[in-house]
Amino acid sequence: MCKNHGISYMGTGKVELLEIEYPKLALGDRKCEHGVILKIIATNICGSDQHMVRGRTTAEKGLVLGHEITGEVIELGRDVEFIKKGDIVSVPFNVACGRCRNCKSGLTGICLNVNGDRAGGAYGYVDMGGWIGGQAEYVMVPYADFNLLKFPDKDQAMDKILDLTMLTDILPTGFHGAVMAGVTAGSVVYIAGAGPVGLACASSCQLLGAAVVIVGDLNEERLAHARSFGCETINLTNGIPVQEQIAMIVGVPEVDCFVDCVGFEASGHGANAGKEMPAVVLNQAMAITRAGGSIGIPGLYVTEDPGATDKASKEGSLKIRFGLGWAKSHSFHTGQTPVMKYHRQLMNAILHDKINIAKAVNAEVISLKDAPRGYAEFDSGVAKKFVIDPHGMIRR
């Protein structure tokens, strides 16, 4: 029997590489004939993982992390028809059955059958169905024919694997935020946050034809990277109101589209830089988006935040100026990204050199044993997207 190792959450600020159980084609006590076992080629560290590691969720010790998975099929159940051994595939971070009302409507982020507690499942994430995470050497994926995106050519896939591994979450999430914010040809867009999702969103906005893409952040290193591929930037520590800085760029103090790529662990701006203000991005969105504009919110907001500083925030209740958004007829779009809505089209964009997403998010390959270092560096605000290579299969 092969051994397996995975990155586990072991308490606030602590992750460890541990030996874990080799995956089985099973769901509880019954055989999972619609599933496959993957040998993982690439698995990424996500900002959402950091929320758990920082102790800002109800995640329990021992949780195997990782929902961004790309791998090679090495075993499959008897009911898998269209995926074959040896296929290289992208795994949407959403676990979806393909059979429920929501899946049939394309709402795979809120599948009704893969989580006993609420709608929506994900690998290696708190309250998302208990699915084993993929920051490991091997993982089991259910409902394989429905969930998996097969790459058409193995050699081509390995040549572009650093870009293709972004199809599991970060690129569709950034793209979804842009689409939900109404980004189209000629749009002026503001993206809150220059972390990997914000950078993926910026690259997606360019793919969609935006005229101006403005990225705001507190971290100058991340902003410099955004400028490296054509974005305008706003440093939120300089004390100049965001509206004024936008006007310096486009001539008016508002934008057509706003994308929140920060979420609930947001910090204040200017004199409040470094002070946690979980509603600041949502309120900023309503302030600077033009009347009739749209706001996409791929940034994560939680129902429980044990690390919050006040009782309301601990319960996921935030103080927002919703009346302002109502008065300006804003459209708000929230929730987990339905990856399958976008991943095939985005795969084609990668394979035909229409987007260089690994460069946009500054991907760096590390080994599985170096993942704890990757977590620490990511949390320090480094302008990188860490890609874990468990088996040394990625050409450096």
C-alpha cells in the first residue's frame, strides 16, 4: 500500500506535514464507484486556507488542508465512464454531485448533496462537508465524470501546468468576481486587494476587455507586481481618500465595477491602516461604484469568526451602509464561485496563450515539505502564489 502525506492544520498559526491515510474509493461504509484517486501533480496554498490557519474559523485540529488540486488519475471506480487512468485533470474546489437541483442549474458551489450541514462542499475546508484536502500526495475525488476537467494533451498540459493549476479555484474565482461586477469591454474597474485572487481578477478583467483596471492594497510589493502587468494602483496607506485617487487616474471619483477580493479580514485605510475593519471594503464599494453599477464579492465572509474583536463580527454580522447601495441601485453578487461555469473556457484561454495567469499571480513552486514555510511567507504578505509539487513532477 502506498503511503500518503498531507498538510494538516494543527492550531492557530501552525501547520504540519503528517503521514495520513491513503485515500480509498469509499464514502463512509460504501464503495464510491463514481470516484477516482489522483496522484497530485500540483496543489496550491489559498488565502482561504490562511483564514483557518490564523484561527479565524471553527476549523478543528487535524484537518487536512487544500482545495486547489490538479492531478493524474491512477485508480477509478467501475461507474466512471469518461475519465481514464493516466488522464491529467483539474479538480474544481467545489465538490458537486451533478444531480441535485442546484447542480443542474449550474450552481455547483451550493450543491445540495455533498454537505450534511448546509449547501456547498469543498475539499479540506471547515464546515464544507468533511472532504479530505488535497495538499497531499494522493486524494479521492467523487462524481468524477461530472467534476473533473480533463486536459486534452498530457505533454501540453505539463508544459503549461503552472497556469493550468490555477483553474481549480483562483482564476475562476477572480474571473467570476469580474463577471459578477459586470466587467466588459471599456469598463473602469476597481479591485480591492492585490493578493493572488485580486491579481487573478485583474488579469481576468484585462481578458474581458476592461479599459482601466485599478488595484488597491496596503502592500507596496503586491501593488508593484500589479503594475508589472499593466494595472493602475492605489496605496491605501497614504491617507488620500480612495475617491480622490481614482479621480487622479480616470478623471472622476467613481468606477463602473467593483470587485471585493479581500473579505472579512479587511484592514482600515490611511490613519486606520492595520486596524481590523471587516466591513470597510463593502462600504467602500458602495461609495465609489457609480449609480447602477455592480459589485462582485468573491472575498470570503464567514458565519462565525472566533477571532473577531466584537460580538457582532464574531457572528458574521457587519455594519454596512446598505441604504447607500440601495439608493444607488447597486447589484451585489456573493458566494462561492461555481468553477465549472468557467474552467473549460479559461483552460482554452491558457492553452491558446490569451492569459498568463501564473505570471500574473507570481507563482512559485515549492515541495510538500516546504509548505509550512509557504504558509508563513504567504501570511507575511509576500507577492507570490505558492504551488506545491508533491512528487517533483513540475519542470522547473
